[in-house]
Amino acid sequence: MSRPRLPQTPAWWFDGSTPPLWARAIAPLYAGAVALRRLAYRRGLLRPRQAGVPVVVVGNLIAGGSGKTPLVLAVVERLRAAGWTPGVASRGYGREDAATPRWVEAGMDAALCGDEPLLISHASGAKVRVDRDRAAAAIALAAAGCDIVVCDDGLQHYRLARDIEIEVQDARRRYGNGLLLPAGPLREPLERAADCALRVLNLGVAADDAAAACAGEWPMRLGIGELRPLVGGRGLPLAAFAGQRVHAVAGIGEPERFFSMLRDAGIGVVPHAFPDHHVYTPADFEFGSQLPVLMTEKDAVKCMAFVQPGWHAVPVAAQLPEAFWQALLGRLPQPLP
């Protein structure tokens, strides 16, 4: 089911202001469509497709970013360490010719597969399949030799049968005003979260401890890795840029989180925020001053055709308690030898 699309995150979703009348008028219609679709699957009028292998869905209830991609990468890594051969299914949001399923390959243009699938493929080395029908993507991955599928996003894609659902929530934004699209950021009602086996709270980089996590939530911190120069050379710690001014580029769900991370490291940030899934061109980097450029890995994979010296990707890795991984693995069968 398609959902209303807005060009950027509306301010009223998260700032406490009253949504406009048109958004409040449409929200009940959207809520009715969501409820009818969910009821159709519960009553058996629509049936999910089985992939033939276990399926782990990583998703969120709100529109926009919440930290799914770092968690997907961490899940793939931990499953591989436990003896599984994971593959990743994704819609490939924002890609050209979205009706065409594709295998994500090294060096592929992000316009063909989507920025997040390209990053996941590059960072994990796992097989990644993009298809707007995630069930078909999961079946293709199983046929290609993957014995477990991690679905990047897809809590609302009921066509794909799943064994485990993991909800990811941003600690700062939570559920916003708690209203359904387009009056608020919710794709489904809040009670949908109770259906998820595991609920992860993304505390970001600056989190001191797990105090922000409530009962039933697993805290996730983001650790910063070595900065990767996009035109060769050795990696650098983020501290190497402390005391310097840099152009900071972020086309993600919440760019301010990236900028704050750099400021907390003592870096002078000249911020350049772009819409999530933005398609970059060289003109976007005509900043008028020759400063180092720091960007997220998700942005970097879309700029490789025109990168310049002094541009760096800032990698982050999800860090969760060991008990979370035991809880995840404990819900899965043992991988076949």
C-alpha cells in the first residue's frame, strides 16, 4: 500500500505545533486503509509469502531515518559469526526504475539500487537484493544460497512472512506527535510496536549510558570508526579534525545528529543538510571555500564518481548489549552445518 509522500519532514511532526487542517483531515483515511490491510492479513484474506528460510525484519514505525542501516549491518555481522549465511532484502528507496529487481553489485550507481542497499553491500559483503516486492527479494536470496534473510525496513510489508521483527526508534524524536501520516510521522498506530519481538532505541554517539531506554527497549549506541578518505590514503581518527573547520554533508533522516556528533568532537562544522536519499551532483559541493569535507557513509557511496582530495566518509557502527544478541539468536533455529 502506498502512503502519502512529503518532500521533507514537516516541522509539525516533531516540534509540538498543530498539524494543518488538510493533514488532520487525511490522517483518518490513511488510518482506515492501514487497519483494513492489516485485518486482511490477520483474517487470511491476504496471505504472506514464505521465503523458505528464516527472515529477520529491521524497521521502524515512523517515516524517515531512525538508525536502521547500522543495525542491519550489525545483525548481518553477528549472524555470520554465528554460522549463518545472511542476505539482505531491501526496497531500494528512491532508485530509478523501481519496478526492476536487481542484485546490488560493487561499483553500481546508487541511482539503480538505492543508497542504503549500496552501503550495506559495500560494508558487509553480503548478497543484497532490491525489489519493491520484498518477499520476492527474500525468495531470490534464498535461491542464491542465503540461509537467512535480513529485511532492511519492511515492518509494514506484510506480504513477506517473517520470524522476528526488530523495531528501531530514535531516542531524540521517538514517535513525534504520535499521529498517523500525514498529520504525524507514524506509518502504523503505536500499538503496532508491541508486536515486535525486539525493540531497539538508538541513543546515537553522545549517549553516556542506557538511562534513556525504557523497559522492554534495548539501547544502541553508535561508535565512530576511522574516517575513510574517498581518494585513497590512510584512515584518520575523528580527533584528527578537532579544532578545524570542515564542510559537513548529510543527506539522512536527521542531519543534525551528524552535525552534533562532529561538534561534540571539537570540530567547527559548516553544515550542509540535504533531503534524505538526495541524489548528489558536483554542483552540490560548490561551497566557496576549500575546507575538508566530512560526510556520512550513506552520502559517500553516491559521490564516488566526482570525489575530490580532502573528502572523507565518517563510518558508524551499532553497539548493543551482548544480551540483545543472545535474545536475537535465541529466537532462531541453529544454522545448518
